[in-house]
Amino acid sequence: MLLGVDVGGTFTDAVLAVEGRIVTAKSPTTPKDQSEGVMAAVTAALEKAGRSANEVEVFAHGMTVVTNALLEGAGARTALIATEGFTDIVALGRQNRADLYRLCAARPAPLVPDELRFPAAERTGPDGPLKPLDDNAAQALARQVAESGAEAVAVVLLHSYRHPEHERALGEALGRALGPDAHISLSHEVVGTFREYERAATTEIDAALTPLLRRYLGNLVEQARKNGLPEPAIMQSGGGLIDAAAAARHAAWMVLSGPAAGAAGGAYAAKAAGEPDVLCLDMGGTSADVCVVDGGTVRERSSGVLAGRPIALPMLDVHTVGAGGGSIAWRDAGGALRVGPRSAGAEPGPACYGRGGTEPTVTDANLLLGYLSPENDLAGGVALDRNAAERAIGHLAGEVGLDLLACAEGIVRVANAEMVRALRVITVERGVDPRRYALLAFGGAGPLHAAAIADELGIGTIVCPRASGVLAALGLIVAPRRRDAQRTVLLSGDALNETTTRETVAELGEQARHALGEPEAELSAVYELRYRGQAFELAIGAGAAPTAEELREAFEAEHEERYGYRDPEQELELVTVRVAATLAGAEPSLAAAEPSLAGAEPSLAAATSSAATPEGGPQPGRAPTRPATLHGERLELRVHTGSPPPGTHIDGPAVVELPEATLLVPPEWSGQVDDTGAIRLQR
């Protein structure tokens, strides 16, 4: 029995894979101690399945602890040690503007303040040490850092990606001076590649946030042990699972843990539904995450930016915007209607949750427009209060000069525009035509907004998985175990040959397999190449020992696809080699229904055979309806409750109230349910 638990901003989702079926559950997230919400969701799923915790063999976990801390700028009191003369490297950055045309826009301040930046009297060049690090000086520097009261230390020395000896010596000295409770991040262990600014910024993040993550995971492991669960495996930003002890040592590896789980689940569900090429839209309570899936595989990138800070680590190519069900609508200084990025979160949540929230959110708007039912509780047992939603949106409507329903529609349209913009970032802005993809909508709120977003992008197919509301938790079950190793090599000319690439891949592969603890794990390699003189690289997937000619052909084909030309006369340079060791995850069937839900949740077939007439009596053959507002017009939505059985045909206008999500089907859309329980709509 496999268990996946994903912590979102509003809800915590749990999925059990047991005996060829999927059992799901939701529980409100508990921001003060997320492990409480995790255990509540696990308990609900186990009760639903009629199983006990000691039957769980694998417990996989995705979270937003690191992401939220980075967004808030929270973290431990952290010191930075850098080569003498380079202690301000993170503050200086790349000396480019945060926004070209907004002179007042600033980048986020470094996590380490001026007084906690310490110089190391050493210097290493690309070919080796130029100024050795004296042992006595290292000890004195370590004592100075200890006296500063730092809880964590980031050590970032020049060219340590190639010559890590000085960083290791400082790490040992700091360990003796600060004791076992302090965390020390060495840049060659955290990142291992060149570009000193990005390496320094990533190591600073790792040092500042790891103590927070270590405390959270320590608490979670203890809670799991008390409840009879195995120790959790943790989702990394790159889409693979690692053990909790390894995760607790490097928070920077987990900055996109939650979004990566959603991407993994989306790719799996898309492949199962026969749509290997999709754009994933994961809209939860706090944010919306989007990514591209080609051939059933999520696109990856060698680095990224989160909250204005560079992360020089491989990660799934997920783009996030602050447009979730709990995103707060507001009027800006110019009188325009805006949505997000501030969210009502889990406490107090949207106004309609009846937990003390008073500000209008996207969920409140969907309730007033008739897309959500005030009579039926949301997953997780949340009852909806229409009167509270009216009060919240009515106040904003008065500020912007709109009537109640027009304001609600405006909120939905603004949120949709944010998500469309995010999808254009990962498609149109990168030369990808979104019209050749299907839109895979999931998350608790994603299916409500899918049709409007597909219309805007010219997408003709929407896929809504049966478990769309908990797909990130499913992604944790199907995700592989994975460890990465990477190294900057800077090879060109005669040095770039089959022998050097084979040796590099073999060495990195051994490191990755050793870290994973699986000597037979499958290896995959990515080569980052550029024409010599270019500033940035293109990532090329190839075998373990490609020839220089094979690398050139693959690189130039990608270069021409991306930039429209190739230059056979230019010298090719291999900058970085990345190797991943992976063990495949589980492959549960998505076709089986949930026996534990039979009878508890009416199927669509049952709903259509016992619909109520306007007078309240049954009228066979017709689904019940409820009034709604769509594109400024009042209409009646056919309401289908529960997971529709395979083969069911659905015509718009309709709404399908799935166990953990709601799908809106406008009049111009229709479709049917496939063998996996996914609803496939066509315009």
C-alpha cells in the first residue's frame, strides 16, 4: 500500500494506492504545524480505505515549507563566508535591473546581512590554489563566525566547484567551532557548478532555510513513527524522491517540492488518458502552477528563479503565479480590479468558508456565479456560506462601481488572465504553439477555469482526471526515487571527445548511485552546450558516451529550433554535465473506481436517473439544474454529482461535481468519460 501526501496552501491532499485502486482524501492545511494537517489527511484516507497505518509500505511527501519561507524571506540567522574581496557577491548580483523600465523596482535583499559576511584569506583559480588557506586562519575565522551567533553558515569560495579543498577545510573548522546543531552549507556540495553569483545565492538559500526544514521534517518523521507510518520520502524540485535525512540537509533542493509533485501527477494522468502532450494547469487554493509535458515527460531546466532569487539547481520547468481559489481580489490605486498574489490561505480562508475571512476571493466569486453549490460541502468537509461571499464581494463591487455578479465575473476573468499569462510564458515566449497541446486541468479549482483558459489560447481539448483535486498527491506515488550529480567541465576542441564524456558521466553516475544507495539505478545524462563565446547553454539529453559529432548535431538541431539558425564553423563547448540516477516509481491503475465511495457518493448515472423536478419530485432521465451566470448571461447548468462512469457523455452547459474538484462545461464544450475516469472535453 502506497501513500502520497501533498501540502498545499489551503488543503492537504492524501492518496492511497491499494489493491489496484486509488483512495483519496482532503484535510484543511494547518499553517502553524503542517504535520497536523498531514496526519489528518492520512487518517481520513485510511478510514476511507478501511486500512491501518502499519500496512503502508511507502510514504511520499510533497510540501511548501521551503517555498513559503523563501517567499516570506524567513530563515535562520545565517552567516556567509566568501573569498576575500567577494563577500558582497549576492548583494551585487549581476548588476542588471530587476525591471528595465521601472527604476524603483528592486531585487530582494540578501538573506545574509552585511555584518554576517566574513572574508576568507584564500584564493583559488580554475587550475588550482593561488593563495593557500592557512589552518590557523581557518580556525580563527570559524571562532569569529561562532561569536556572531549564526545558526547556519554558507561557504562560497571562488572555483570551489573544481577545487573544493578550501571549502572542506572551512567546513571542518566551522563544525568544531559551532557544534552539531549549526547547519553548514558548502557550495560545491549544494550546487557543484560554476557562475559564482548563482552558486552563492543558492548556497545562501540552502543555509538559511535548512534549519527550518530540518525542524519540520524531524517533527513529521516523529509524527509518522507515532502513527505507525514509515519514514517519509521527500519530493525534490527535480521531480524525484529522496529520503528525509538527505532532504533535511539541503533545503535548496526542495524549493519546488509541491509544484513538482503536481507536475509528476499531471504527466502520469495525461499518459494514462492517451494525451502524452499536454499543458498542465494545477490551480489550488493559493497559486496556479503550469508546465509543459511532451511525450509524457515534464520539461526540465538546469536552473530557475523563485521570489527573485536564482536557484542554480536542476528542476522541473514549472511556472507559478498567485492565482488560486483563495487569491484575494482588490482595487488598485488606479481603480482597476486585481486578483492576488495575496491569498486568504487556509486560515481564515475565503469568506464563504465561514472561518472569519472577510476579503473577496476567487472561490467566493465562483460560488456567487453558481459554479459551486452552497448546499454541498467541498472536499475536506468545508461548508460554503453564500451570504458571507455576497458581503465580501459586495464591498469590493461598491469600490469598483460594478454590480455584484459583474464584479464576481470580473474577478474570475482577472484570475484567468493571470493563468493565461503564465501559460504563455512557458509556451509562446519559448517558441511553443499551445494549440497543438491538450489542456490538463487539475487542482481543486483548475477544472472550473479550464474552458475559459483553453478558449483564450486556442486549445481545443481539455482533459480533467478523475482524481484531479488530489493529483499532486498521486504524483508523489508515481514519482521515481532520484539523486543528481553535476559538474562544470568547460571542454572544447580536442578535449571534447568520447573518452572525456564517458569518464565524466561514469564518475558522476557513481556519485549519484551512491547517494541513492542503489548501485543498479538507471542513469540519464544531460549535456549543457554552447558555441564558444556565448553566455548561456542549451541542455541536450544524450547517451552515456556520445561523440563530439553526436553532441554537435543534437545541439545545432536544438539551437536552430530555438533561435532559427546554426553555425557549423563555430567551436562547440561542453559547459556542464548532469547525471541523474533513478529508480522508477509505482504505476497504479487510474481506471478502477473507489469501492469505498460506492453508495457514499452518487454517480453521474444515478444523478441523471433521479433528478428533481422544479416541484421537487423525481423526473427520470434528466440531471438536476441550478442557475448560473456565464459571460454575463443567466443560464441553467446541468449538475452531475460524483465520479461519472466511463462512457458517460456530457454536454454543456453543465457542471460536474467530482469528489475533490468541480468541472465547468460551457455551452460550446462537450465530451465523454474515458476508461481511466478522465473527462475529455472538445470545443
